[in-house]
Amino acid sequence: MTSPQLAADAPAVGCCAPGALPLGDEQAAELARVFKALGDPARVKLFSLIAASESGEMCVCDLTDPVGLSQPTVSHHMKLLVDAGLVTREQRGRWAYYAPTPGPLLAAVRYLAEP
């Protein structure tokens, strides 16, 4: 029979020790911003359309029909993608042009996938 005192003196060993340090608050907030921006199917589709474009950029006027949304709604979604750093926005006259910046998405995946 094991004495309760002996068990209490034994070093505490967790069942699952973390292999690496968890993300800091700032990194976690940045990752959440990226994933939140991609948390809507319309934004995922918009990002994929821009990333797949032959010219490497797309005008907002060319993004409305493929997603079936109005221009103001597409602009709202694009603002969230810009704020998350997933695309850049360049104003040319009346139209806004968007280009993908895959760095934040790749960084987010790397943070979570690498040990």
C-alpha cells in the first residue's frame, strides 16, 4: 500500500508537457486577425480570386460578379482583408485594386504547424 505522504512528495509530472512555448498575446492577436478575416466564405473566395489572378491584382469592379455581392459589400469584405494584412489596396482614380500579400497567411500557418 502506498503512503499518501510518499505520493505527495513525488515530483508532479503532467500528463502532457508542452513541447514549445505558446504564442504570446501579441502573436495570438495577430493570428486571430488573419483567421478572423478568413472566417467568412466570401472573403476566402475573394482572397483566392485575387491570388489566382494572372496579373497578380484585381479591381474591385471585377470582384462583385464572381461572389454575387454588391460593390459596397465587397468593399467591406476587402477592408477586412486589408486590415488583416492579407491584401494591399491601391486607389487608381475611381477604382481600388487589390493584390495578395501571402506573408501573414504563411506566417500564421507556420506558427501553428511547426513545433
